[in-house]
Amino acid sequence: MSAELARLRAEIERIDRALIALIRERVITARSTAAAKRAAGIPTLDPPQEAEVIRRAAALARDAGLPAEDVRDVFWKLVALTRAAELDG
């Protein structure tokens, strides 16, 4: 394997680790958000807010030159993950 390929693979691994850390941070924040909603007597699930998150992600993707539909799919998975964390409390 060339040194350049090894360097690039190491960079991808670094990025993957950063993504996992951000996903973890998102789940933790979702749990805190759910607790705040419960304390305020607000329903935990908020489909209009979830849809807004997806729309925002798609717009950010377009601005970044990424395929909006693919990013939208990724964000629906993230929303599902954090929704489950919110419901678990």
C-alpha cells in the first residue's frame, strides 16, 4: 500500500471517529431535550420539528454541493436514532 493511500485511509478513519463522536453528542442532547419537554409538559415526539431538521439538512447539503436526497436519508436515520433515545429517557 502506498504511503498516500495509507494517509488517506487514516484521514477517513479520523473523520469516522469524529462523526461517531458527533452522533453520540446528538443522542445525549436529544435525551436532555426529551427531559426538558417532559418537564414542560410538551409531547416528546414532534414530527413537524423532525421534518424541519430534514429540510434544513437537505438545504445545507445543497449549499455544500452534496446530494440533498442522500443527506436527507442519512438525517432520517439520525432522527430515528435520536427519537429512540428520547423515548428511552
